[in-house]
Amino acid sequence: MRAHKDLMDLGFNIEPKHAGANAFTPGLKALELALKASQSKSKAKMDRIRAVMDQQSHQREMGQNVEDGEIIEGGGGSITANRNDLMAKIRNGEI
């Protein structure tokens, strides 16, 4: 966004015949890149949220309702829990 603003300022301060190719066109490309980057970040964030929601949905279907602070031992000796709670239990010697 800052590069776009700088190029627009430059375009308004040079001769009009040079402004289009030397300032406004690159400014437009800089703005398009900023927009695409913002959309990409938003899409990645939504994908992460969707993955977490799918995981929670799958856990509910399998009967593994994991709430904050709750530790559930699964089949095969696996444990599903909140990381901070696990660290606290390890420090206290409970695990």
C-alpha cells in the first residue's frame, strides 16, 4: 500500500506524458499485489479455521468431546489434551 501511495505521489509530480508508464502502471501493479496478498492471508486463515472445525466435528462424531483442560486417553495409549494442561501435569509429576 505504501509503494502504491509513493508511486501515485511520483506520478502527480512528473510530466503527464511520463506518468502513465513510469508511475501509474507500476502503482496499479503494486496495489494488485497488496490485494492478492491480503486475500491470500484471509484464505489461509479461513482454511485453518475450517480444518479446526472439521477436526472438532470428527472428534464429536467419534465420541471424543475434548474440552479445555480435559484429558482423554484414546485407544493405543494415545492422549488428547490441551498442551498447557499437559505441561502443568508433567511439572506436577502426575504424568
